[in-house]
Amino acid sequence: MASRPDLDTIDLRLVRVLHTVLTERSVSRAALRLSSSQPAVSAQLRRLRALTGDPLLVRAGQRMQPTATALELLEPASRLLQEADRLFGARARRRSFEAARAEGVFRVAASDYLDPLFLPVLVAHLQRAAPGVRLELVPLSAEYDYRRALAAGDVDLVIGNWLRPPEELHLGRLISDEVVCLVADDHPAARAGGRGWTVARYLECAHVAPVPLSPGAVGVIDEHLAAQGARRRIAVRASHFGLIPAMVADSWLVLTTGRLFCSRYVETLPVRIVRCPVAFPPLTYYQLWHELAHEVPAQRWLREQVRDVARQLPRRAAARSRAVADAHETA
């Protein structure tokens, strides 16, 4: 009969080392995150290997990969750390977050799909409210595993839009936006004033679309089209969403996205917003966070700021549109 490990000799630090080494897949990176030394983490990894009877990390080419046993251990380790936080983190959770005197780092992964002004406005707001806190903005891409990054504590918050956000994460709804098309001023859809802009003609057009945020995904627009049994012709996939309006202005490409994003460009580029002939549901933008950050006062404060800034965007856009219209009337 196999002997059971002596639980009295296993501390939470060892569980955290296990979780960090497996998520980082690197002893050196794990040491940095744990504020430890590489020899110390290597020694703890050897102890973990002895306890589990498994190598846990093995070399695969130039990289380290977790074994099948290691992958099975990752979720229990994460759950154990969460439960420990519930047990012993009550005192820290009771402490309020004083933004004006706080120091530290907020790490936010975000797409620029929502509004090109969202991140600049958020940065300015956080600088005023918490001047001692540093903000690190991470771009979302198909190569970036945001679910793993949240679980590992590499980022505090992820902001984007999904038809079905991951179920294991907490989410907060930010805003919903109407789906429209952005086209050049001389595009047939713009010249005709929308007449004859049918679903069939929309699907036949050359479309420009962002690279999906997850490997193997198609994006919310194409996911909805596929559910309707339809497919558009994507001529360009772009990883820099903020550059797409300029591409549209000099071509007959069609961009399908939220009205809020498109409205920022109609005054500066020869582009026009036209209705989308396909009946899309509104684009809904969320902020996602992990259970580990759910009760942390600083993280809760950050989520409140993100929510408030996002909900001000439609009002800011409306005020700007009125100001532009007034300027045109007096010119």
C-alpha cells in the first residue's frame, strides 16, 4: 500500500510554488513572481517531485511543458489557494482601499474595440484618483491566454466583448452598443443612402475584421453569422483594430462593429456609418476577473472605476456630437 504524504510537512508556500511553476512553465519566471531565488524554487520543485512521484515539468525543445499529472494538479492547487484566501484573508478584505495614498500596480488586459478613447480616459481618471499607482496595459491577442493570465495573477482585469464569456470567471457588464457598418464615403452602401443595401450584398462585400481574441475563435460577428447559416467574405484580418478605420477610408472594405467606436472617426476620416442589414444583437462589453481577485479591496475599487468610465463613454460621445453640430451651424 502506498504511503500517504505527511500533510503536517506541507505548507501553503509549497502549494503556491507548485501553482506558480506550472502556470509560468519556467523556474526562473516563477522565482521572479514569488520574489524568491531560482535555486530556492528549484529546491522546492525537487521536493514537489518527490511528494508527487512525477517530474511535473519536462523539457520539450526549447521550452518546459507540464506533464499530464501536473495539469491535473493545477486546478486543485488553484482551488486550495482560493480557499486559504477565504480562511485567512478576511482581515485584509476588511481594510478599505485609499486610492489617493495607494501604491502598487494594476495590470489590465484590454482590446480597443470598445472605443478608441476608452483607455486614454481610463488612464487619465486613474492618474487623478490614484496617482501613486502604476497602470500596465496589456493588449489582447489570439496568442495571449487571458484566462490563464487571470488565474495566475499576471493581470487583474480583462476588458473585451464576447457572445459567451468564460463561465469560470466573474464578469461585470459595462455597456452595450448597436452594431453598424463603417464604410468609405464613396462606398456603394454610402452613395445609395442605404437603398439596396441588402443582406446578400453585405455578405458579398470585402470585409475587414480584427484577429479573434482566442485561438480557433472566429469573433462575435462571424459567430453570430454562422449561427444564422451565413458567412461574409473577409478580405483583411487586422491585429491593430485602431488602424482599421483608415483602411476603410481608402478602400471599399466594410467594418462591422459598434457605433460608439465608429463615431470617433466620422469627423476625421472620409468614412460614413451605415446601418447593418443583418440583425445583430447589441455588442456587449464586459470586464472579467478571477475568483482570487474578487474580494480584494484594491481590485474591487479598480473594477468600479472601469465601470464608471465605460458608462460615461456614450454621454461623452453624445456631447461631442452636439458640439460638432453646433460648430458646423455657426461656421
